[in-house]
Amino acid sequence: MSQLISRSDLTAWINALLAEYTVIAPTKVDSLALYQPVKRADDIFMDFGITALSPKEWLFPPTETLFTITTQDGTMKLEAPPLDGKNLIFAIRPCDARGFRLLDKVFLAPPADTHYAQRRQNTTLIGLACSKALPQCFCTSVGGAPNDASDVDVLLTEVEEGYLVNIVTEKGQAAVAQAKLIEKDVTPPSPPNLKPVSTEGIVEATLRAYNDDYWERLADRCTHCNVCAFVCPACYCFDVRDHINQGKTERLRCWDSCQAPGFTRVAGGYTPRPTKGARLRQRFGHKLLYYPQQYGDLLCVGCGRCIASCPVNIDIREVMEDLQKLGVKSVSARA
Amino acid sequence: MARIGVFVCHCGSNIAGTVNIAQVMAAAQTMPLVTFVADNKYSCSEIGQTAIREAILKQKLERVVIAACSPQMHEATFRKTVAQAGLNPYLLEIANIREHCSWVHSNDKAAATKKAIELVKMAVAKVARHEALFTKEIGLTKKALVIGGGISGIQAALDMANAGYPVILVEREPTIGGRMAQLDKTFPTLDCSSCILTPKMVEVAQHPNITLLTYAEVKSVRGFVGNFEVEILQRARKVDASKCTSCGICWQKCPEKIPAEFNLGLGPRAAIYTPFPQAVPNIPSIDLAHCRYIKYQEFVARGEEGKKPPQCRICERLCPPQAIDWEQSDQVLVEKVGAIVVATGYQTFDHTRYGEFGAGRYPDVITGIQLERLLSASGPTEGEVVRPSDGTHPKTVVFVSCVGSRDERMGRAYCSNVCCMYMAKQAILLKEHDPEVQSYIFYIDIRAGGKGYEEFIRRAQEEARAIYLRGRISHIYQDGKKLIVRGEDSLLGRPVEIAADLVVLATGIEPSAGAKELAQSLNISYDAHGFMVEAHPKLRPVESRTEGIFLAGTAIAPNDIPGCVAQGSAAAVKALAVLSRPSLVSDPMVAIVDPLRCTGCFACQRACAFNAIDSQVTRDGKTIAVVNESLCKGCGLCVSACRGVAMNLKGFSQQQLLAEVNALWR
Amino acid sequence: MNQAIRDKAKELLASGAVSCVIGYDVGSDGINARPFFAYTEEEADGLAFDQTCTHNLVKYLIDRAGKATAIVVKPCDARALTVLINEKQVKREEVFIIGAVCHGIIESTWGQKGSDLQGRCQTCTQHTPLVYDLLVGEPMAEPTPKAPLDHRAATLANMSVAERAAFWAEQFQRCLRCNACRQVCPGCYCAECFVDQLDPEWVGIRIDLPEKWLWNTIRAFHLAGRCVGCDECQRVCPVNIPLGLLNHKLEEEVATLFDFRPGVKADVPAPLETFKKDEKLGIGE
Amino acid sequence: MSLLAPERPITNPFLPYLATVKGVTQLTPDIKLFNLELDDPEVREGFDYRPGQFAFVSAFGVGEAPFGLVSLPHWKAGVEFALRRVGTVTRALHDLEPGAKVGVRGPYGNYFPLEDYRGKNILIIGGGIGMAPLRPVIRTILERRPDYGDLTIINGARSPQDLVFADEFDSWATAPRTRLELTVDRGDDNWSGQVALIPSVVQELKPSPANAVAILCGPPIMIKFTLARLKELCFADAQIVTTLEAKMKCGMGRCMRCNIGDKFVCADGPVFTFEQISHLLEPF
Amino acid sequence: MALDYQPKIVGFLCNWCSYAGADMAGTSRLTYPPNIRIIRVPCSGRVDATLVTKCFQQGADAVLVAGCHPGECHYSEGNYHARRRFTVLRELLSFLGIEKDRLRLEWVSAAEGKKFSQLVSEFSAEIAHLGPRKDNGKAAGGSL
């Protein structure tokens, strides 16, 4: 027996959730699907393949005030802003949810990042299993699955009668408290088939390729547009700087990209990663080597956003394939 | 690097009467990096300056803001003040709380105080980003160039030469003397023009400090004050000046006769000629466009069929010292000078543009300058005034004023300044030449503002019995031997018609041909008519906006002889003030390139009006911009042109201006 | 066409006339073209040109300064190349230009083939590049200019100021400040973009509307009189901000005010690098 | 999910300790030594660190940047940093006067394993501001002089005025079994010492690799050529230690700026032997 | 429109003409509203678009750029460049939702103290009439 919610009950449930949570759900903005806070269940756009951006911004916002700096009567005070309120990300794809698992390892490792940790704690993830695969999808090759429930609090799977509701965690249990669920014997649809990509030995292959000219060749066409980093659910490069405006001074953490030319430039002008190739190596090195060495997993969830949005078609699947071949034979035609 | 001191000036009650000084001081105390705040009754007074100096030393101030009157008043004063206390004079910023605040907001003291606080805040933010700047000493060439050998240029050249400085005088024509040499007498004294001019011309020629280059033109000027490099084109005379004795055989025997420019076509000259007998230098030149031998050579060079023109070469054969030199060619001379006086003079308006005056069809409609030549004893008629058409003596002469002056139709809104006076002079001279002559002078207004000028007009009316008619001429046409002049007497409000023997058009003054092009190569500005623009019409009337280049005479605007001479002397003094300095001091507020940011797109170079951007190749082979600090005037146009903020302007840097903007909101 | 490009590329590489040919090959979706750098004759066989070759490749030439390079350009790209040559970022003598006659580029996304021409191509008046060393494809008659450059501009022009402000606030709000627009823009080649500069710090670090607004405004301004309308910025924007609209608006302004089209003539200053004394522009009068 | 439910309130790892500028000493025309006192007495007492470690210093309103700690905690005389005025943060810090508030976040990173070097001959090579983080190394060795073998210090800078810690040179040079070699790229009228680049001084001096450790810090170009000279003298990569400088935004191995390959300067370093990193360093 | 609305205007004045013109207004005691904050620049051509746009971003209600009359630029050409630059910038800002009237380029000579005071008075009134900015680019309370 499975638990099921009908389409109309789903709407009612979401409207009930809105009283308790800030509900962040896919919406249609111009021609894009984006996760945005919604006011009504009707604002939600369910017919999305994948959103243009991952929902990572709701746990790791593009701009985060780490603390404000105020001076009163000659005394300086540093205060972090309160992060109250409960968030619920609705219809998060399993791959995007997996992105949070990868971010957790970074931001929750001691010393835990308070901002991320508080948001994480206050956020419930309602997953939505994928019923079809897009050409860029390859989650199954990097440890995920279209119907993977392991990183969400509740997983919804669309069926003819409505949505199967798989409650995974206590948080999920709390979220479905107000949902009208019915017990029914429904066979879950089989997940779509994805073309597998080999990741075998990729960590070693990437290490081997460290000083290979492969990176410069690959970088020939790379424009360092940073799009890959900004759409990625798992990228987390950031910058920290102060900002003064209207008398308010605050220390901010903002998204950044390792592809930006000045990313590593130190005061005085020296840049340790001066070439496009060195920066591209950093990107793939981080995903396929450094992060795995630090935390175990590949820093990729297989959502394929970087593949679809790369203006010059740098395809991480091709890169992995090339790296595996490197040392075996020269790979250059594709780079 | 911080420690900013703020000094708020009361300026008696000028500021303190409107702005609450105590509030401004209290606010300044809280501004970032401000470590000391004080007020002064009068900051510019010796007591005030001493207080500032003492505070700098005692408080170890590193930057100073003085909230007082406009920087245009006392920035220079206070720079000296802080320098005396050992600070770099450029680590000072003035907050203008008088002209821009207390004086204009005296009706709202609270708002004025608030504004004064913000102005101080902006100045504090700016001064925090000031950098110490240093002037540089630059050597100079102690030699002057005068362009134009008319009376203005002659005067300037002589004054500088007499002061002991070498001068190069460049004149386009084969002789110096300019327009004044064409005149018969000068108003209002009726001195003989050449009698007073010729000695000066000779003095130029003989002066040990003057290098005279006639038949020569300035082709290009590069460099900057103290260090100009000039290219001068010396046109070939085809006569060896070192051999020529000015005996005159050549021009007497030359078979080719052409209307003489100097006499405005009223008489002939030869193809080898000097413009007039007193020419300086008195070396003839061969007019290549008309010389028969040159034409022959060209014919042969073209290889055309047909009858060959005669070879001529009479001058060559007859020249006693064998001075004719066919091989002589144009030469480009390069000279270094420290200052330049531009005195390129004028030409007269082309009256043929006036259809109603016959558009040049009537030979007896002549210009004022043509009449000068007829009046001149050394002119084509040896001083006999005759009609060009039939050689008879005119009895009724009509003068028409403002031909090409004060006439917007012709694009000449300005007054040519001298016409009223020379018409009066010519009426007097005509009467002297022939008591039967009756002059009619059509005028719009009589402009006679000079010393003795009004009396001179009176003399024309009373002694020479010239009849002044106020009004414009509508039409001139030939009727038999007479020229019928139709106009209106606007005082009586009725039409006038005069049957004249001779009509004299008082053609207006316009800049010499080529003046615009010269101004462009000198990088000095000129107005819509081509007159050179003064650095300031009142206070810097003989300086161009380019340092080291000075102006004199009718190149600036129509002027009479005393005015031109005065300007020539004035320009000379200004030039001497440059030349007499041991060295020049550069303004440190110039542009500077950040070589790491420059991509070498050279938008700065395209924008720069002073050729101050050069290129240089960096160690890694990149071609980037570099500022020639000597040429840079500090306008900052290049800074705005630079998208990548590689270009900056010392003293008004992007950081400084941005700090001011941000201070308004931070 | 493909063969002509490949033959020339091989010839140039074989003779050593160039060390690299920058063109297009087929991307990982098997549908859409992507930029391709051929260094060997063998690699040159991968070169191809079709109606998915949307990328403006000329920016790659800046990195190849000092190295002789051949490049495949569409007519719009050729104009961008002229801009770069005028601005001394590329030396004409270092580039062999393979000009491709262009029938317009198809609007398509990765993994999907589109069918309609891109908006910019619908108003394009140039099928044949204005500058090339070798022309590939059959030259064809140039269509008459179709105004306006961007039909969206008229819609905006008809809005009230407040509506326009709201429109752009909504668009810019999505901006991630990823700078992709800049990275692909052939006109953006500053060593250190003003937005990245810490001193002076023009734009704060916040990824907030005021910063996004300033960034997008100044970037558009910096391209005024220089942008050839290749729309790469708009194509790569991950959140679909209609950046081309801003550029086309300024393109039209510059054409109207100064009678200037960027990249048409060599050796002319951009309109904001020069002036005419007597022009009447409706400001400061 | 234990990570999500911490037992005690976690403190914001980006929050610096407030500190007061106690002293500012101009070391060279563009380097100032800052002496800071941490405001909270408890924090001050507990702020422990070793030679080689670094901390972030905040100029509030501008930002923070990492700098090597150049003092030693047992001096109980405040926390010291030598800062060269080169970027926005250091410019703002240079503008500060005693009494001003700054932030200190740290200490971070590993340190020179001076315990392991006991009994060894130590060669210390510092160029310009690169000498700053080596000061606590030198001072530690001098404080425990009998524990170590010969100490050779090569300190170089662009010009005589650019040599940092000049007022300590006498005490270094006069210590037992210690040799101080000062060198500059360009001398001036008052300079009677060597005018040579550091690599040439090393070449000249020919230090023996036997039972030795070489510690170097300086600009990349100096490191590159000095390394080459040391290798010619048969120093093994494992015998050569350096402390690296990199742009950093966190100090916790997260911002992905300081890593060189898989080595994080902030977390795995800043002290490395060349054995650990030589395969990752292109500039060297 | 609230009468107490006080617009904030930033004025970039060239040192040679307009700044001196503003001084002249002061010397002549010609009053004008206290809304303008004057920044001295060497030339109107020095004022780059980024600075002006930055003013708007920071919350300026209007920006005045003033320089020498055409043909009278101390540096001969700077104001011509400014004329082109701000014509284009004004079009761009208008397209983005900032009224054209909020950016003015004016020629004020050193002698035109009266013109300057009238200009500021009129401009302030005009901007006060327009009311607060409607776009969201300005940082002042810029909505997120």
C-alpha cells in the first residue's frame, strides 16, 4: 500500500503549508522555470523538466549578511542577523536535493557555518521524482536517481490519480500533517532510463591529468562566463567583502566563480591561476578530485544544467570520458 | 596616512552669519579619519594661516580640509600654507562653504548648515584619497617663433629681439610688411604708412637676433610650452639671396606681365618680382605659375606634342651676379622654440558675393584697399586717383560701408572695426588729391571710439565736405559712364540715388586664408570665422589656450594699427615671461595610466585634444598607452574615455570623485 | 561550404600561414555547433558551418595576439572584428578571415533543434561579411533595412517611465551577476572590468538590484556605438535577461544621432570617442 | 542528522574578535607593524598560535585579508602583523591610528614544525615582506638557541629601506652560531652591505644540506630561483620548507581560492615542504 | 506631492566656467535652493558616465553636468565629448525608467552667476515636481 494525495488535495495541502512555511516552489518567470517563494498554490508551475537555476540559493543565498558592524557611543558591535522562519522547498528534484547533501559536507563540517546550518535546519524539502529524463541528465552515474528519496524529507511521485507521497523524515512527517493522504495500492511508475556515464577511476584520472595540456586545449573555447558555476546545485565558491551604504556597514558573503580571472588574484597583482586552462582545471579538479578527496563524493549531481547552459558546449560528461582516456592515448580533438 | 584636520572658516560673518560653525565642527569630529577640527575667524589671514600651520605640526596632521571660500579664491594660498608646515601642498582640499553655501542660502540657515556639513563630508572623503603630487622642472628653448610678418608680428619680433632673445620670423609672402605696407596714410594722424613701417621692416632684416624667413610657411608644430618643434617650409625663390644685389634688372626685363597682387590687380608685375619697391628682403622671387622657363620645363616634362613654348631665361642671362638658381627647391627647416606668437593677420571680404553691388562686374566699383593703392605715391598710378575703367579722374565718389561686416546674410555678424575710420580718411585724402571730389559715405553707424577718432570723422565731414548718409545701398548699376547707386536715407526715410564716378566698398576684415589650418596644427582654438580664440577675452587677451602660444593683431579680431602694435608688444612680453624663466614647472595634476589595466585600445588617444597620449611596449610585449606629462593639460577627457579605468587623473582621480559621490550617501 | 572552409584551413595550416583555425564543429548533442580550434590538418576536417553557428568567435582572437590565426566569421561577427581591429585589440595582418555568407541563425537550445530564425537575424541586413580574405558560400542580394532593430524597444518606448522602471527592475532582479554577458562580448575586453575593481569600487559586492542595475546600465553604456548586435550576451544569460534589447536601443540611438553603425568602416573612431562641433543633440542647448 | 542539531549554539565562524590597535611602527616605506590587543580578556588569554600560523585582520567597511602572525603568544605583548600597503584592505589598515578597532579571526593553518627541527642546522631565507612570518621562527630558535644547530639567516629586499625588522638585526647577528646575511637589489649611499639577489647569495654561501632544513618565504620569483640554487646544492624537496601566501576568503577550506591542486593553503598549509607541493606548482 | 520632499541633486561643474559661474552666483548673493551638492571637475568631459550613473544608483534624484559653452572649453573640446556622452546616457537612462529631465547638461560660463542660480532653482523645482524616483536601481531603500 502506498500513500497518495489527489491533485486537488495537493492544492489544499500547499495552501495549508503557506500558513506555516515560506513555500519556495517552481514558478514560471517569463520563459524560465525558477524556484521562487509563492503566495498561492496556483503560482506553482509543476510542468517543468528542470528549473533554470537550482534551488541552492534558498540555503546558500547569492548575498548573505554575515554580520553587521555598528558603532554606538564609541562601542563597536558585530551582530549576525537573525534567521527565523521556516522554509519549505516544494517540488525539488532529487538531483537538486542531492546538491544540498554535498553542500552540507562543506558548510556543516566543524566549524559549522551558522547561516547555512540555521537555514538547513529550518528548511523542509518536498521532492518531486522525475518522470522523464532530459538529454543532459545523468544523475544515475553520480550516485543519484530520478526517484531518489534519500535527500528529501518527502518524495512525491506523479501518478495518474495524483501523487504518491513517500514520507522520509520526521520533518517530512510534520510537513504532511495537514495533507489529506489516502492509502492506495498504486504501482509507482518505473523511473526513466538514463544513458550511463562512466566515472570509474575518475579521481585518479583527474589527478593524473593535473599537468596535462588537456586543460589549455579545453579552455580554448571556454569563455569563462561563470554560468556553469552559477547554475550548479553543488558549486559553492564565494567572496567575502564589506559593503557600506546609507550608513550601514555589513560583511557579506556572495556567490563567486572560480572561473573569474581575478578570483585568485592577490593584492599587488599576482594570480596563481593565471590561465584559462588553470581555472578550468580548478573547476573540474574541484568536482572530480579535491572535493572527493575532502568529502568522498564527486561534487556533481548529474542535473546537466552546466551542459545545457554552457554557451560553448563544455560537457562534463565528455570531460570525464576524456580524462579517463588521458594517459591511455592522447585526447585532443574534442578539446 | 590618515590624520585629517578640518578647519572651518567663519570668514567674519560671511560664513558664520549663515552657517552654524559649531554644528559643522561637531559633525566633522565624527567623520572617518578626522583627528582634529578647529575654526578660524579668517583662515586666509596671517593669524589663520599660522593657526593652520601650527595645528598641522602639533597634531601631526597628514591631510587638511579647509572649509572656507571657493578654491578659486584661496586654494593656491592654502597650498602654500600647508607646504610651509611640511605637508605636500596637494594633500589639501577646500570645501566651498561660502560661494556655494552661505552666500546663496542666507535665507535658510538650517539648510545651509546641513549643506555645509555635507560639503565638508565630501571634502574629507576626497582628501582621504588625495595623493602627494610633485611638480617637475622642464628645460626650455630660449627662442621664439613669430608667425606672420605684418605690423603685429614685426612689433612682437622686435620687442623680443631687443630683449635679447633669438626670434624666428616666418612670413608667407616674399616680403614682410603685411597689409600696412599697402596703405597710403594712416588715420587719424595721416602719417605716411610706409614712412613709419619701412624703418621697422629694415630693423627686422638687420637685427642680429632675428632670423627672417620670408616666402615660408609653418607646416607643423609639435611639443609643448618651452619645447616646441616647428617644421617650416621654405619655398624656393629660384634666386640665390646671397648673390642677389636687388638691382632690379630681372624684373624690369622679364617679358611676362601679370596683375600685381600687392596692387590688387590695379597694375602689372613681372613673373620675377618683389611685391613693392621697399620690400624686405628685397630679393625677387620667381612666380613658378607664370615663369616662361618653368612652363617650358613643364611642357617638356609632360612630353606633349606640338609647338614648344619659348625657353626665355632672360632674367638668368641678364642677372649681373648670376643669382638665378633654377635648381633651388623647397626646403623643410626644423626649429626648436620655446614660445610662439601667432600674428597671421587678415584678408578682406570677397565683395563679389554681393550681387547688388555688381558682383565684381563693374571696374569702377573698387575696394578700400584698392583705393589705398590708387592714393599711394608708390602705387600703380603713382598717387593719381583714376577710374580703373577709363583712367579719368572721378569727381563723385560713393563709399559703401559694412560690406561683409555686420551682415548676417553673409555670415558676418561682427563689425570690422576700421572701415568707418578708413572711409573718413580716404574721403579726406581724395579731397586733398582733387578738391573737386565730392564723397558720399553710406553708413549704418559710425564707429569712432579711438583716440582722436571722433574728431577725425568731424574733419572728414567739415573739411573734406564728405556727405554722410545713413542707410544701406540696395543696388548699384552702370548707366553709361556713371554708376547709379541706389539706397535709402534712413534718417530722412526716403530713397536716395547718386550717379557716381567711383564706388568704394569698405570690405570687411576676415582671417587670412589658411589661418584655421594653422590653428589646427598649433592646437589652438578658433571661432566660427577662423579668428583665433583668446584664453580669456578680458584677462588673457593675447594668450591662446595652449600654453606658450600667444596671439596678436587681426588674427584675433579686426583691429587698427595701434591696437595691433599694442598686442604685438603684449604678446612679446607674455612670450618673454616664458623664455626668461630658468626652467618650467609642470603641473602635476595630469593623467596617468595603470599599465596593468590598460588594454591598449587607445580610446584615450582618440579623445585627447593635446596629442598627449603616446604608446609604449611593455616588457611582456603589450602595446599600451602612456601619458606625455608635458603635453597633458589635465582635462581628464581620456579618463572618461577609458572604460577599464586604466586612465586616471591625478588630483581628480576616479577614487577621489567616487569618494565624494559616496560621501553623500554613506 | 564546409569543404571550402576545411580546404582553406588545411592549406593555411599546412603552409604555416596560420597556427590555428578557429571555426565551428558539432557539439555534444549532435545538433548544435560549438566553437572549435583546429591546430592540425587532421583537426581541420572537423570544421563545419551551418545555421546553428550562433557563436561570435572573434573574441578568441584577443587571446591569440601575436599568433597568426584564421577565423570563420558571419557578417555580424565580421563587424565585431572590425571594431576590435579599430580598437587595436586584433591586428588585421595576423588574421585570415574566412567570411561565411549567412542565411541567419536558428533559435535553438542545447539538445533541441529549433526552426525559427533568431530575432536579430530577422532584422539583419547583411548576408555577406563586409570584410574577409576568403568568402565561402554564394553571395546573395542584401535585403533592405528593416526597422526597428528590435521590436521590443517600441513596446518599451510606449510605456510610462514608471512601467519601464518596473520592467527592468523585474528583469535585472534575476541577474546573478555571473558576468557571462561580459565574458562572451567581443566589446568587453578590459583587463579588469570596472565591476571587478576594488579600487575604485564602483559596484559593491552585493548581488542585489542596485548593483545589478548599475552593472547592466554601465555595461550597456560601454557598448554604445561599439556593439554590433550579435546578441551573444542575451543568448548566454542563464536567466534570460533581454540584454540585446538594451544594446539594440543604443544601436538605434547611435545610428540616429550620429549616423553611425559600428564595425562597418575600418579606422574610424567610435561615436563617443569623437564629436562634431556644430551638431545639435537636444542636450545642453 | 546530528550535524543539523548541534548540542550547543554554534558560533558564526566568520565573526572576528574585536581588537584595538595598540601600536603602529613603520618598518619600511610601505610596511607597517601593527600591534593589536584583543578586546575580550578571555579571548586574549586563550589566543594561542605557533610560528607560521596566520589570521584574518578586518578593516571594517572594506573587508578582511589573511596575514601571517609575526609575534609569539608567550610574549604576552599583543598580536602582531606586518602589513604591506598593497591592496584595499591593507590601505585601510595603514590609515588606522592607535585606538582604532579592527577584527581578528583565527588563528588558522599549520605551523613550522620547529620541534622536529631540533638539532638541525637551520637556513632561513626571506625576501621583502616574506621575512615577516619568519620572524617568530627566528625568535623561537634564538630563545631556545641550544636546541638547534647553526642558524643562517639570509634577508633580502629591494633596497636598504625595505628590509623589515632592521631593529632586530643586531640581536640576531650577535646570537651564538648565528649568521645574518643582508642583501639588497639596489643599494644607496648609506649601504655598505651586499648588493645581490638572494639566489646569488645562496649560491655564494653554499650552505650544506647535511642535517639541514631550509625555510624560505618571499615573492614567487625569488622562491623559484632560490629553490633552483638549493637543489643544485643537493637539498632534497623534503628539506625545503616554505610558507605560501594566497588569496583567501574563509580560512576553512571552503572558498576554493587558496588551493593549489588538492592542497589548501589555509587548511593543509600555509607551511609546506616542497616534497608536498612541487608537482602542483607551475610558477616554480 | 508632498511639499517637504527635498530632491538631492549632484552637480558636476567644470572648474573653468561653471564652477566659477556658481562662485559668481555666490559673490552676487543670488539665492537658490540648497538641494545641489557640487563636485568640482576640471572639465565637463572629465565626468564619466559611470560617475553619473553611480549617483543615480546611490539615490540621487537628479544630476547636473555643467561646462563651458561650446567653443569655449578651456581644453577646447571636452564639452563636445560631454555633449555626446550625456545625450546617449540620457537616452539609456530614460529607456531604463529614469526620466530624461533628471539628467541635465548645461553650459554655464564664469560670468553667468545669474544663469546658474536660475538653473538650480528651476531644476530643483522641476525635480521636486517629478517626485521621488520610480525605478528600483537606487540603493536608497532599493526594493529587493
